[in-house]
Amino acid sequence: MKGRIAVGALAALAMFGASGTAHAQISVVGGKTAPVFDYDQATRERVYIPNGQDADMDGVEDRTAIEIMRPKESGPGFKVPAIVAPSPYYTSAPGQFVNQSIADVDGDGLNDRWPLWYDNYFVPRGYAVILAEMDGTANSTGCATNGGPSDVQSIKVVVDWLNGRAPGYDSVTGTAHPIVADWHSGKSAMIGRSYNGTLPNAVAATGVEGLTTIVPISAISSWYDYSRMGGVIGSTAHYPAWLSNYVTDPGDQAHCAPARDAMSLLDGDADGTMNPFWDARNYRPDVSRIKASVFETHCLQDDNVKPDQFSEWWYRLAAANVPRKLWLCREGHIDPFMTNRAEWMDELHQWFDHWLFGIDNGIMEQPRVLIEDTKDNWHAYPDWPLPGSKDVDVYLQGDTPSTPGKLGGATGGNTDTLKWTDLSNQSEATALNIADGTTQNNRRVFLSPPLKTDLRFSGTPRIDIRASLDKPQSNLSAMLVDYGPSTQITRSSDGVSTPANAPSDCWGSSSTRTGPDGKVMDYDACYQQPIKPTVTVTATQGWRISRGILDSSNRDSLYADVPVTPGTEYEFKFPILPVDYTIPAGHRVGIVLMANFSNLERNGTTGTTITLNSKLSKVSLPVVGGYDALVKAGALEPVTAQQDVGGTVPATLALSLAGPASFGAFAPGVDGTYGAQTTAGVISTAGDAALTSSEPGRLANGAFSLAEPVQVQLSKTTWTGPASNDPVTIAFKQHIGANEPLRTGSYGTTLTFTLSTTAP
């Protein structure tokens, strides 16, 4: 097949051309690259790449340091792809790498300690592995900026260097000894967990050419949503400065103090709102720029990088039709290597072989999603949320002021209002407990009857409550709960533990090279196998499936902090964390409303009394099977009252334009590209619609026309369903050369925009 490597039982190591010169080749056995290159003989390099940043504000351009390990055979005659593992932690936080850090043991300026297993496993299979040290960390210069533009650029420049778009040198200063990647095939991947996986997300969102695939593990897609939730600030004040200091080596921390102080002036800790500082650290709006495929993984009990970081990224990847794959595990902030090791390494190997070597191994024809439904029970699915999952409105019906409420398919219940008063530092365990004798005074609980059948949730639940406060501000929070006896993977220690006597298994080649201290230079490829401790859950304590929180002052926007008027009822709408969870038959579905999470986010005003409108308050639950599944499971009583009501819609296609667009004044004798913009509004009742523009032609001033035609770009051109006043941005560009003669007066032309349909 053109452009792909043939898969056979055994491929030769070398082949000879007419000159008789041997050229190294990868070997493909059983559909996967085989380990045929000597790990100990691999070429090791360190390269310093100027990255165009000055994050430490010292007037000197920062340089990104990278450590390279590649097959010794690689070079102009045998080009190999690169797996880039970016990180700010290579010398500051070895716990990120199973207590391994990089180090130059023998003092020759090359790295001798290679954390993790990427080098051991993939270098013998014909890959280069690159450890990329983020700005201001390890051997790189500059300062860390909490996922800001300089962090991102310091890693993006690695892809640019690999593809010949940026220079590299053998020293941290000077340009006397340039280094080029003449061994690189033009394809590269990025992989990592947490901050290390966030950097691949961020770099991919720049649209950089040559980044072929990324594997973000427990990664961040928006730093605001990582350190804050619903306008509520996390427990650490000025978190960006704290984290930047944490990843910086102790000897450089004072040097980077001005950069940290600058971040603290901009982070908005005074009110917790979204602002330009956080916009620059939100990669989600740029998903459409991604040219790489994405293999995303996240655990659903991750209380560090919470699961909305994966879900909001995944939803946008789907909308942009990015080639993608997803693993969801049940544990906390961990790598799949720690929860489903053998299958993970097999799929990761296939993924890299397919995207970096072009091996036609069927990985993209396999089910897109793999989920650990319960401890160690993994199942494949076509997509996520699971097909058939539908958002269902469930009303929070009041019973009495002292008893738990009910879940209903429509408004109802025995009381119009329910009250509770925030209890300062109320624990999650206290809020969840529904044992006899517990009160509703400091939170409100709403319960379904015991389920008749299993009930699965898959997607993002959303809260929509009507309430008034007796103070200008309070946090409002909610939990989705499984009330029933069960055994769950513990949330402590991220749900994994490695006993001292745990057995090990090995992935790749282990080094035999020793340094001057007599110790092995490279870490071996063997790692202990963790276990997953469990906890026993009772029917009255329940198991928290999801939770979320909102600052009442951010009810309308995360960009605006507006206190409420005490006693006035408002609508408070906010998502809680995404879920994929099955509540077994015999258990009950629970919704718990409270004010603050004492163990999650910084408290708001305490002692607030909240009055809930129990006729209009509801939640939207992503139910596999939708409303019918809720009724079948007995979670809701079916709504049987019916009333026919209807109306008609006339066939309508309407297009409105905001008005003429002007490029302004053209400057004679100056080479330039001018821009103009207007908007259109689309109304369509058709099954589909398309917006087109006539040939724009050239702007004319009487008998004089410009040399180049005007360019027209529409922000949206097709609709697959009805639209009502859907805005479309119409952008115009006009290039005028420095030698192009211009006539005094106005240049212009008329364009025709047409809205049409083939399914009226």
C-alpha cells in the first residue's frame, strides 16, 4: 500500500542498494515494530533550542534543552520518528516519574538517567525518544509560567527544530556549533501525564506542522478549570505562582521571583473570575487548529486534574472531527501503565506504529473508547458519551422540611420551598450520610426509589436550581450519589498502592552501561505492579459519583462577579463533573445540594441560608436510554397526563447583512494586506442550508481596477438543521503591492451572497 510499511511475519533488518551500502530498516513482526536496535549503543545528544521567549525577563532569549536517544543507525539514510516527552519536572519532582530524574552521571554533558519506559521500549523499535525540558526547568533557561504562552512555545519549538524551522546548538549560549535533526522522518508524537500531558494538548492547539499525534494522560485543557471551579478559587492562593515555584529547581527560584510576582498581579485571585490571564491558558477554543490525532486517557476518580478537563476537550475534538481515541479508568491521577499495563502498552505501541510509521494495523478500526466499568472490568464502546445517552430533566421535589425530597419527571412534591443553612467546613461524608436521625438542616438530599434495573449515566450532568440567599454571596454545590452497598476503588492515594514485595514486569531493554560511580547509567525497564485498594460503602453513606460548585456571584458568567440581592430568587445553572457509572438495581439515585466543599475548594461566605424553589429546581442527567430508561428502572414515576398541542412553521430562508464593509484608506507605494469585516444573520427552517458568495472580482475605481481580487471568508457555510438568527462573520482581505498604481477616489465592488437548501 502506498505510503505504508508492509506487515509480514518477519521483515529484514537491512537491505542493500546498487552501491552495496547497508541501510537500516525497522522490523515489523505480527503487525508491530520489533526491538531490533541495540539500546546500549543508541546515540545520545543534548540540544539547546532558542525559543523566542524571555520568561525570566533578563533580556536574553530563553533556550529549551532536550535530551535525545535514538538508534545509532539513524541519520540521513535512515530517518526515524520522534516521541517527545515534555515536562517541567525532570529535575524538580522525581515523583512524577516513579522517583526517577534525569542526570548527567559522567559529566560529559549528555543525559545518563532516562526516567520511565519510553526509551527502553521504543528506541529498540526504531523510534527516537526526546525528553523536552520546559522553559525555566532542568537544563532549560527562562521561567515556568503555569501553562502560559512561554511554556507552550518552549515545547512547540522542539517540533520546529525537528522539522528544520528552528536552529539548535550544543550549548546553552552561543551559536558556534549548530545541530540539525537530519535523522528525523518529519513525524513526531508527544506524550505525558498531568502537566506533562497538558503541554501536548497546548502545543497541538497551536496547529504546529509535524506534530502527528499526541497522547495526553490526565491532562489539563483549561488551567482556569484546573485551579478553580465555577468561579470558586482553589485552596492555594495565587496558585500559578505556587506551581511555577514548585517546578523550578531551588537554585533558580529567586531568579524567577519577578515572573511569579507578575503572574500573581494578573491571576484574579481577588474575585476568582475568568480574565485574559486565564484565556491565554485555555487551549479549548483552538481545537480546530489541531493537525494531530489524539489518544486521550483520564481516570474518573481524579480529584487533582478533574475529569471535566478530558470531557470538555473530547467534546471539541469530536466537533472538529479530530482522529481520536479515549481510555477512561476508575482510579485517580494515574497513568494507564499503573492500571491496565499490558493492554495499554499494546494499544500505545499500535497507536505510535500507525501514526508515526504508517503501519496498517487496524488500530483506527477498533472501538474508539475503552472504559473500566468497575474494578479491572474493561469494555470497549463505539464512542463517549455512550451511544444512546440522552440528557433528561429530573425535578427536585420537596417532601417535608425535615425529610429527604424525591426525584420526579415533572414539577411536583408536597412543598414549594426548602431551606438549609450552610455549615462551615461540612465534610463530604457528613453531607452524604442519610442514616436515620440525620437532618436536612445543612444540606438537602433528594432520592429515587430503589432501582428495579441497572441504570447507567454517561456524559455531563448539569444543575439548574432556583433559589434565594440571605447574604450577597454563597457557594452552591451539588453531588450525584449512588446510595447502596458496594465495594469501590479507594480515592486515597489515587486508587493505587505498590506493596514492597509487589512483583515486577519489564517493558523494553534494560541498560548494562555503568558510570564512574559504578551504577547503571540508564534506569532499567522493570516496574512493580500496583494493586487497587478498595473501600466498603454502605447504603446510608453512599458513593459520590460526581460533584460541582458555583460561586453565586458568577451565576451569569465566569467573567463577571455580581453579588445577589438577598431575598431575591435567581436561577443558578452549572455543570458538575462528567460521569460514566452504572447504579445497580436495588440502589437509589441521590442528589445532594449544599454550599461549600470543605475538602475541595476555598469556602465562600459561611452561615448562609439558602431557600430552594422545589417546584422549579431540577437537574439534567445523561442517562443511557434516556427518559424511558429512568422510568423502566423505577427512578421516576412516568408522567401519564397528555395534551395535544401544536403549531405550524412556514418555509423560511432569510439572509440579512449588517451593511457595507470598508477597508479604510489604501496607502499608495506601500505593500500591505487590508482587512474588513461585516456580519450576516441566517434564518432557515430547512433540513439543510448552504451560504455561498459570488465570485468577488476586483475592486474598481471607475476604469481603474486593483491587480488582485478581493478575498472572502465565511465563518460558517453550511447548516444541517434549522437556524434562527445564526450569526456569520464575513471577512474580506485585499492585498496591494508596493508598485501598484492607485487612482484617487473610492474603490469598490458588489458581491452577492446566496442562502439555499436541498431539503426544504
